[in-house]
Amino acid sequence: MIIDASPESAAFGFEGQPYYENRRLRLYDAVVVRASNRLLWRCPKQRLVEHYDEWITSRHLEVGPGSGYYLDHCRFPAGSPELTLLDLNPDPLRFCARRLRRYTPRCVRADVLEPLPALVGSGFTSVALNYVLHCLPEPPGGKEVVFRRLREVLAPGGVLFGSTVLSRGVRHTVLSRRFNVLYQRQGSFHNQFDGVGRLHRALAAHFATHRIEVRGSVALFAARATPARPGDE
Ligand SMILES: C[S@@+](CC[C@H](N)C(=O)[O-])C[C@H]1O[C@@H](n2cnc3c(N)ncnc32)[C@H](O)[C@@H]1O
């Protein structure tokens, strides 16, 4: 079941969303997870699975799960994880709910650029935002707003992690630059102004500590919210 918490205005016509229709999601692992990661962005899927293994916890919120490849292949800490999937588009939610049924995930349809409804839940000890930032258009005030929104649903000391294809501060090959520009023109990427410096500033503004690793044209990041102080509830 999908809990629909999307604002009235969240349209299915949102630019770039047709990429995540059900039939295309079947190809997503082959084209995006395997081929593009290796041949275009030069950040192999194994590195991203390791990133999940390192940071995922047993009370996890996945924003923009796509085909659910990483959640399907990563190692959760022992025990049965409490998993919530959030996406603007119901197709990835349905697809992942089936693929990850062994975890019985909660699925919430919501826009990460909007204030998150209480239905999403809170107190997550990890939140992943993998390959989502480069898809997000710039709202007034900048897409950094997602860090504020997601920090609000993190438990004290919780971790936000993920990765994103950047246009600035990373090395592009002729091929990767061509595809990056093509995807921008098609409206599926909105990363024209995304760079390493901007990502550092945004994470530093919203989290107690963070780190960024650049691999090919991709920044892998992890940021930790301020831990609870002794005496806090
Ligand atoms: C490029 S896919 C990434 C999929 C997956 N995380 C991965 O790394 O393979 C982007 C995902 O973000 C979702 N998405 C895009 N814009 C969103 C928004 N404003 N709010 C919530 N989800 C969004 C898309 O529907 C899709 O599932």
C-alpha cells in the first residue's frame, strides 16, 4: 500500500519522471546501475553498495528508491530493518515494494522539495538520497532545502548519505560531459550549478559533521546530525 502524502500540485508530468515508469524500471539496473555508473560517471555500482553497507541502519528512510537495486544488494545491520520508501512517483514505490517485500517497507508518496508530511515519520537513524539531488530542479532558495527537510526527520546523531552526479569540481570525460548536458536538456538532470564546493557548504550548514568522496563525476557524501546531549529526551 502506498500512503499518498503528495501535495495537490505534485504532478505526474513532473519533468524527468517518465524515466521511472514501471516498464523502464525493469531496464534501470542494466542501463543506469551497471552501464552508466561504469562507462559514464566512473563510479561502479560496487562502490555505491559499499557506501550503503557503511552507512545504512535498521531504521532507514530511502528517498527516491528508483529500482531499489542498492537496498536489495546492501547489508543491513543484524535484525529486521524498519524501512520507509519515499518517492514523488508511485511507480518506483510499487516496483520496490515488490522487490523488497522481504523487508515489508512502508511506502509514502511525497515530494522531498516540499515540507515533509508527518506521515513520513521521524527518528530515522539513516536517510539515503542516492542519485536524487542531480534530478531535482532548483526551487526558489536552492535545492539545499532538502537537507533541512531531511535533517528534521533524522534522529539525533543520525546519518544522511548518498551520491550525486556533479557538473563542477569533478572530472568529466568527453562522453560523460556530453551525456550530462543531454540529460540536462531533456530535463532529467538539473545539476548545472551543482559542484563539490556547493555540496560541502550545504552539508556544513545543516549537519554537525560530513565527508565527501569524489569518484569519477560523482560525489559520495555522508553527513551526521548533532548527537543528543546528555539529559535530552
Ligand atoms: C535517478 S533515480 C535514483 C534511484 C535510486 N536512488 C538509485 O540510486 O538508483 C531518482 C529517484 O528520485 C525520485 N524523485 C525525483 N524527484 C523527486 C522528488 N522531488 N521527491 C521525491 N522523489 C523524487 C524519482 O522518482 C526516482 O525514483
